[in-house]
Amino acid sequence: MDRPAMASVFRMRHAPASVSGVRSTGQGQADPIVRVRSLGEAIRFVAHAFPQYDISAVAIISGDPSIPRLGGLEVKALWREYGERWSEE
């Protein structure tokens, strides 16, 4: 993901979003149901999910069709670029 695309996603951090593909790493534990309100909250959750959860199949989908589906690699790149600012108003 290039910097202009990351900046576009960051500007849309308040857009509604959902997270899927998060798996529990504990034996016998149910996979979590992730409830987030915004894209920024979803990215923050995924960035902090390891090692409690397996995020190898994670997908963040935004309510805004201009934002592509984000996987683990994109989330890592976005977190490196913007860090805790995902939570700012």
C-alpha cells in the first residue's frame, strides 16, 4: 500500500467497518466476535490482536466502497505509519 492510499484510508478512519477472520490461539477457545464501530477502531484492534489471536486471515471491510478490503499486511503498514492516531477524533 503506497502512502497516498494509506493517507486516504486514514482520512476515512471514522467510516463504519467490520472485522472478520480473527481466530483464537487458545486450545478449546471460541473464535472472538469482534465488534468495532469505525475503521480506525478496527485497525487498532487488529494491530494489537497478536499474540492473543491469529490474524493471518483477517479482513477489515469498511462501509465506504472506496476503501479496499484490508488484510494483516495492510494493517501493519497503516499502524507503522499512523500508530495511535487511529483513535483520535
